[in-house]
Amino acid sequence: MLSHIGRTLRALAAAALFGAAIAPAFAHEGHNHAEQEPPAVTAGAVPRGTAASGAFELVAVAHDNHLEVFLDRFATNEPVTGATLEVETPAGPVKASENRDGTYRLPAPWLAKAGRTELIFTVTAGDAVEILPVTIEAAPGP
């Protein structure tokens, strides 16, 4: 048999749990996920773009006036060597050259300009041909 105080404490605990379970969650000032914008590109970040398809995964990293392109098989993450990469750039179509380490290099003088750049990679490796759109967001210089 519970005492009067024990029953009161249990009732208060149950009410507190029930109240916490149905209370709506509110964001505090300056912390509203519904209105959250994507993070801004900072000057220290290296501009890069990524794309994936059923066959390939591509990462393009900006370095000075060229792009370093990493191309892997999507399923195994194995580097793809001997592929042909043709890229639609702001300066027109360009073919990437393969480096000795299995990456690809693409001249990109348009990287000097800050802002968003849309690229379209056409990757041909053996019988597989994929079109991969890539967006690179370059931050303004200092």
C-alpha cells in the first residue's frame, strides 16, 4: 500500500513525462532549421564538385588554373584508368588528360573567376558511357 505522498509523487512524475512527450519542440532564436540556408563558401575552402551515376563516381578539385579529376567505379571505389573525359566548360569543350597516378587533369582558366560554374562530363570507359553534371562553387578572392 502506497502512502499519500508516494501516490502524489508518482502522479506528478507521470504528468511530467506525459507533458514532455506531447510538448512541441521549438527552435530558439537564430536556430530555425526550416529556414536554414546552405553554408556559404569560404575563401579557405578548395572549390570542388562531385557527381555519381550507376557506374562512376567523379570528384573534380580546383587547383589554381586546372581541375584535378578523380574517377572511380561506383560499386567498388576502384580508380578508373584509361577512360576518356570530355568536358563542356564555360570556354567550350575540353578533353582531360590522364596523369600517371590514375587521376585526370583539365585546364580551367575560368576558375580564376569567383562564382558558380556548371560543367558536363562525358565519361567513356570501355563499353560504359555516362554523362555527369558537376557544379563547382568558387569563393571570391581575398
